[in-house]
Amino acid sequence: MRQQEIAYVNLSTGETEKKPIPETMRRKYLGGRGIDVYLLYNHITPGTDPLGPENALTVSAGFLGGTLAPSSGRCHIGAKSPLTGLIGSSNMGGFFAPEMRFAGIDHLVVTGKADHPVYLWINNGDIEIRDASKLWGKDTVETPALIRSDLGDEEVKTICIGVGGENLVRFANVISGLKNAAGRTGMGCVMGSKNLKAIAARGGQDLPVAYTEEALRYLEHLLKLMRENSLLQEQSRLGTAMFQMMMDLIGKVRNRNLQRNQLADGQGLYAENILKFSSGTAACFGCPVHCRHRYQVPEGEYKGQWAEGPEWTTLGALGSEPDCRRMEAVLVGNYLVNKYGVDSLDFGSMYSWAIELYEKGITNETTTGGLKLEWGNEQLIYEMIQRVATRQGFGDLLADGPKRAIEKLGENAAYYNIHVKGMSWLHTDDRMAPSHALGVATASRGADHLRSRPGSDAHMLPPDQGEKLFGFALPGMTGYENSGKLVRWHELIYAISDALGVCKFQALYMSPSVVSFAEYAQLVRRVTGMELSAADLMAVGERICTLERMFNNREGASRDDDMLPERYFTEPTPLGPEGMKGKLIERDKYERLLDEYYAAHGWDNSGLPTGETLARLGLDKEPSRVI
Amino acid sequence: MYKMLTVDYSKCTGCRLCEVVCSAKKNGSVNPDRARLAIVKWEQACVDMPMICQQCESAPCIMVCPVKALSADERLNRVVINQDLCIGCRFCVAACPFGAMSLDSTIRKVVKCDLCDGEPICVKFCETKALQYEEAGTASAKKMRAAARKVLESMRAG
């Protein structure tokens, strides 16, 4: 039985090499985002130009990818980010990562730059660099069909970039299927910079299961847990868009950039409105939750085209933020961002920022190339998605992401952009929720919720549940104390989900009654035979988070990069029910939370891991270049 | 009792867990290529079609098998293969109208769905019940009722 391997591809020279993954590395990092951060730390020299050939792009399947673990289809993509200049790290569902594993490859490290457009073909362990000249300029819907036709195999799975990645939009994403998007940190831009249009995989190799009968029984047990969870039941029916109604009602959505935290008559964006367009829900690999709607674009130029989604993130980015309150428009916009291959969250935030600047007179028609920017204008959203993806006119400026666009528009504009580390904040307003704000701000990849968001706050669990689950009292939605510890705890479980290659919606994000470290330890043993305790897994999570921190520190990041956007400290929320209205983050308390968060990780007050922490996690010899 | 494996195509979410558990149970490893059923996808058109062995009453695979390795098992209403007799000629693979017979590249013999001897594991793990193992009469009655509902809806709409 052959072992799963790491493949190294140099697009400049055309050389490929494969290496096995030592068990010691599995124990320390598992796979997925774990092995991925090790590869990035070891294969990227500090100061590397993210768009230069020396940047390394990694594509990873999780340690449990494609196995008897529920929802084990996640694919992780990494590189140095052209958006933040720090760690690039993006994750998506679908079917590609399992297929890569069935082809014998768990991780890909792509360096160099091809002298013409190419795609990689992973065919049962063999790797071929193929001409993609005819694919260049094609969108993410056309590209997979052309690749399947080129290879003469309809079962091939792909990841690809759209014209957004080709045009080096700094928040270009990587797409698999119709809507799986590794959206954050501009990994599509890195692929574009390497002339790498796509990666295709097909495999028919066995992934052995250590204890088949036990693993099947355990899978049955986990599926039952998930099936009985009311939040997951709702997610199966409505998708992640189900969150919109609750979050709007409690005043926790970003509206008109960050001027309002609740929509005026926002019912049009409630998830129930998707149902009349939905022809049913689809699932990622091995997932019982099936949380994406299938629909046909309801109107406009692309009417009738098949699409999937929208996720709540996209609904917020194209709906709540630019104040567009009609579901049909979101369904069109969702199709467009995926077709062009740009991250919906960064697009929505940059675009809403642009409207506010225009509204405030900080920019004008000269800046926007004649466009009159306004809230809720649907046609303008479609137009701007296209202009950003193709870098036309004003779209070119927005396509550069927060940091560079701010440099061009000046300090007045900076205050209004809601970003951290150069990556846009998501579509939620977190000014009343210190743990959420802290989690987004400290996320290693830049402003993002899927690295730590404590669902426990949103679910308003009684404080004593905190003692039971985490070993300390919960801060609650608006409380400060223990938020640092809570964020750190969730960072670990999210890191483990990403390293195992399973969906974090099955983990504690959704509910304390679903899957946690102990269950993952059981799964790992039954599927792979590797004995790891819950505590061992927590240590892996710590190691991953700390090594990501080291990557960022090595690129010059510091405590300043964990600060919230200034508006979070100065402007209270104007709307919402009592307890949510009139809230902002208090600066001194936030500083103390940062201290608490760093201390919980074993980092000093500047965010540098202490020598003791490095030794405890076995990171004191990095970069060690084992793989 | 005449039970059969049935597919409701409209319920399939395309998760492929049926392929995963089938291959794990039969081979002790996960490999969809070695599963005895498949979800055929047209990803860009949002289509997922579970394809299974129909356990035909008048089975082309049995008819073409030159060594009588395939036979009808009336107890479970299925077509069974005797691996000891199979010579791997793949006539049955060619003859099957559903693509349900496949040559397993590891054991180099033809494999097919055996309904897990009456407890199909794919059915057990199918979250949306797109796959069911049910009495023939029940399956027909359900089908008829679903069709009746459509007729009723169109009559009411008309």
C-alpha cells in the first residue's frame, strides 16, 4: 500500500518531486492547514514578493480528507498573501481534496512561474504540467468543462481561477465546482501570478481505514449527533443564510459600510426568500448537512444559469453592506462573484467603503471614473463586480484591496475602511461583541471570523456552561472578561477542523452538543490508527496557531496589526435592541483582552511566542525543513 | 417479501457518502472507484444521479457470462457473482445497461452490488433517504402516490 505523498512542482523548470509524509509530522501537524503552515514557513523566505515566482502556493487535503469522517471534503490553499503580505490561508469545501487524496497526493507545493498559461494534472499520482492557453480568459464555469474535455474524463475534479485571478485582483479566489470558494487572502491572485489557471485531479487509489467496523459505527454516531442538532437541521433547510434574520433582528449586520447595524425593512434578505428559487440543497463530500441551495439565476443577462448558494457571507457582502435588500439581486451577484472568481467579502466591503466615501465627498466622479455610487443600486453592484475582476477604471483601484487603495485615496479615506491586516472585515457588525471583534482582529490571515468565532456567545449559553465546556465562565455576547481565552480556545478547534480537513460547521461553532476535541481524537484513531488524545489535538491546534503567528511576525507583523479598525473604538452602534444599541469597543479594555489572549497562547505582550512556548510546542528549531 | 433498492433522484444531495461507506465495508478502505454504486455528477449543471445495480429480473449480465459465475438469487431478489468462477472477461461489464458491473482493479475480478445480504449500508447512511431498501409493493405505491399528487396539482392549477 503506497503512502500519501507531498508533491513539489516548480513551474519555472517543470520539475516535479514527491516525498512521503513522516509520521512525526502527522503527529505534530496532522494535515490540511497544519502541514500547510509548516510548508509555508519552511518554503517561503521572509520578504518574498507574494506575486513573484519564489512565492510557494500550497494545496492541501486534511488528515481525514475523503474518509469515514463526516464532511471530509475540505481543501486548504496557502501562500504568502498578496492582500496582506502575511500568511495566505484559505479553505473550501467540495470534492477536489478527496480526489487529490485518491490520486495519492495529500499536499502540493507549487513554486516558480510558468512562461505561458498552464494547468496541473494529477493523474493517480503522476503529475503533468499542461498547456492552458485556451483556458486563459475563461470563467470558472467554463474552465472545468474545458479541462474535462481536454482530458477526456468527466470524473475529473478541478480547482481554478477566473478572470479575477488572471488580472491579479488581490482578493481573487480559487473556485471548485460552481461555488466552493477558497475566498480569502487572494490565493487566486497567486495562481494568476504563476500563470497557473487550474489544477485537475483524478484518482482511484485506496485510503485504508484502520478499524473499519468501529469507524463506520462511529460515523453513524456522529451523524446522529448532527442530525439531532436543531441548528444543523435549519442549516440543511436554509443554508448559512439562515443567520441573516436573527442577526438583523439583534442589530449585528453591517449596513451601509459601518454606518448602521440593522437594515431598514431587511426582510427581503431573510433566507426563507431563497426557497422559491431553490431546486433543492446540495452537499460537499460526505456531508449530511447539505447546506447550499441549487438555483437558476432568476433574472438579467445570465438568467437560467445554474448556481449554488448564496452563503450568508455573500448575502451580507452583496446585500446588507451595500444596502441592497432584494434576494433576486443577491442571487445574481452571487453567481457573478463566483463566475469571475473574486472574494465576495472583500468585494462587498471595498465597494461599500467606496460608496460611503463618495457619499461623504471624500471621492467624486473624477475618482470613480464617472460612476455615481449609491446605496442599493443593483446594476451598479453587477457592474462593479465585473470592473473589479477585469480591473477596469475605478474597479482597478478597488481590486488592490484595502491597504493599497487607502494609499491612493489618502488618510481621510482610511478611517472608513473596515479591515484588519489589509483584509476586509466580514459582513457582521461586531462592535457589541468583544469576543467576536477580538477573534476577527487577531485572526492570523487578517479580518476573518472562521478562525475563532465563538458560537457559544451567539447562542447565549448560560455562564456555567462555559465552566463545563472550556474551564472558565463565558463572557456572554457583550462581556469582555475571558474573551481572550475564549477566542484562543476556539482558534484551536478551528485549526483542528482545518487540519483534519473537515467542515467546522459540525464543530462547536454551531453548538456545544456536536463535535469537539474528544470526538476528533476518536475519529482519528478509528480512521488512521493514530493514537492522539484530546489534549494532543489541542496541542496541535496551538502549534498551528503559533507557527502562523511566527510566519506573520517574521514578515514584520506586530501587536499593532491585531488592532481593530478605528471606527470600532469611536462610533457606537446606532441601532438594535437594548444591549446591542449604543455599543462600541472600549480601547483600554480591548488592550487588556489582547494581553489576555496573548497570555493564553503563551505569547508575550508584543504577540511574540515566548521561548518556553516554542520549546513546549517543539517549534524552537523552525524552519527545520523536514518536508 | 420482495425488497429492492430504490432511488429517488430528486432527494440526492450528491454527498457520495454511499460510495464511501460501500467501499469501506467491502474493501476496508475508502475508494469510490471500488464502490458498487456511484453518484454520477454533472457538477456545472447541479445534477447528481445515483447509479445502482438494478438487480434485473432478466439480467443481461447473467446471460452473457460464459462461465456461469453470475446467477439469480431468488431469496434476496438479486444477481450474485461467484468470484471463484469469474474469469474477469468483462462481458457482463459490457452488457450491463446501467454501468453497474465493474472490474475491481485490485482483485482483478468483476464486483457488483450484493445488497449487503439484505442490509444495504448505502441506505443506512443516506441522510436524505434518496436511497431506500423497501418492499416492491410499497415502492410502487409511493411512486404512484407521488405521480397522483402531481396530477392533482396540475388539475388544481388548471
